[in-house]
Amino acid sequence: MLTVNSFGIIGGDKRQLCCARAIADDGYGVYLAGFEECPAGCELADIGKAAELSDALILPMPVSRSPGLLFAPFSAQELPLSVLREYIAPDKPVFCGINGAATDAELEGLRIMRYSSRDEYAAANAVPTAEGAIEIAMREYEGTLNGAECLVAGYGNIGRVLSSMLRGLGASVTVAARKYKDRALISAAGMKDADIYDLSGHYDLIFNTVPAMIFDARTLAHCAASAIVIDLASMPGGTDDSAARRMNIPVIHALSLPGKAAPRSAGRIIKNAVYNIIREEEL
């Protein structure tokens, strides 16, 4: 059991709704703000009531997608970030994801704990992200993944899971990495390895997981002339969009895939990370 007995979930998409349901199923009180409907076992509330009645608050991932506004796609009205500091006590734990400097400034003065920076969150979230990327590839690519030439840029959590899934589907997989150790592991796993800063070849599908400019004009010309690029990195991503348009290379920026492809799993992943923080911090 946790020492926190009730949670306020403010804003978010289907991930937060599923997180709310999972927390309520564990027997804790859940107050939802920024939604028009809520799962069984939860209670709809405004931000003030959710902040007052809960022991801890959970904000969405991302907290904001528009300057000064809470990410709340299921709310009938816009919710300014500024109201959070108006209603939330400075000593109340507030769990949220990583955001930019502007959003961090809006949350200044609150007791922020970032669930998205947890190692277990990133590792678990790689699975729905990879499945969502494969779903996009199956929809957009005119051939089968079995036998397709695929390039995965990056061998972090998402790159490892995604390359393994693609290989399991029968794709020919090349993984590009920076570290020699990662390249050795890629080769040991039975896949082709490549230097992420010196990419060339013919690929049908390219998946980028690196939040840096990897696919500039030169790289696109050397490896993506007939490929579909699926960029999984946070905006602005790792692809030169203007160069891709000039070369007629389709680029799909696939963001927040866990919330779209597997919201139930994504919600449970958030719940588990929040629970782990509560236990470790003895809140």
C-alpha cells in the first residue's frame, strides 16, 4: 500500500484516462480534471477541487503542446497553465513529464517529480512506441515488412526493441549507432550495424529514434532516396524536413505513439513510475 491515498489527474489524453482507471482499480481515490467523462471509480472535478481533495497530482505527458496551455484534448475549454500554481499547494507532489523551459517556468514553485525521466518508464514505454511505429510502417509501406530493407537510427530503449521486432517480422535490419559497444551488440544480435554519422545504402523504411539532426540533406540523399522516414524523436525530430520535401522523400513525425497505439499499457506505465517515486521518496 502507498501512503498517498488519493490522486488528482489533471489534463491529458487516453493515457491519463487509463492511468486513472488503473489507479482506481487499486483502491485509491481518483479525481479527474480537464475531461468531460471519466472511468468508473473516478470522480470528475474542476482543477481546484482535484487539487484540494487529492494527496498527489499527475499531469499529462506532455504537460503542454501550446504555449501557456495545459495539454487537455478532452476538455471542452482551454486550461491555462497558470491556474495550476493558483490551486496547487507548494508542498503537494506533482508528477509530470519532461517539458521545455517555458513550461518549466509556468510550473516554478510547485513540487515537481518527473515520471518520464525514470529508467523503468523509458524502458517500458519503448514497447508501445515500437509497436506504434510498426503499425505506421505497415499502413504506409506498399510492401511487406518481411523482406523489407529497414534502417533503425539509434540503439537506445526504443531502437533495441524496434529493431528486434522488425527482425522478428522477417525484415532485413540495419541499426546505426554511435558507440562501438552498441555496434558490437547489434552485430552479435544478428543485425547489420552502421556508423550513425556515415549512413548510405538503399532502404525501404527508415526509423529515427535520435533527437538530433541525423538525416540532413546529404544523408537523405545517400540512404533515403526511395524510403519512407518515420521519425520517432521529439520535435523537431532528427530529419531535415525541407530537404526531404525537395527530394520527395515522405517523412512521418510519429509523436506520442504510446497514447495512440496502446493507451491502456501507457497508462499503467505512468502509474507504475508514479508509485515507484512515492515509495522511494516515502511521500
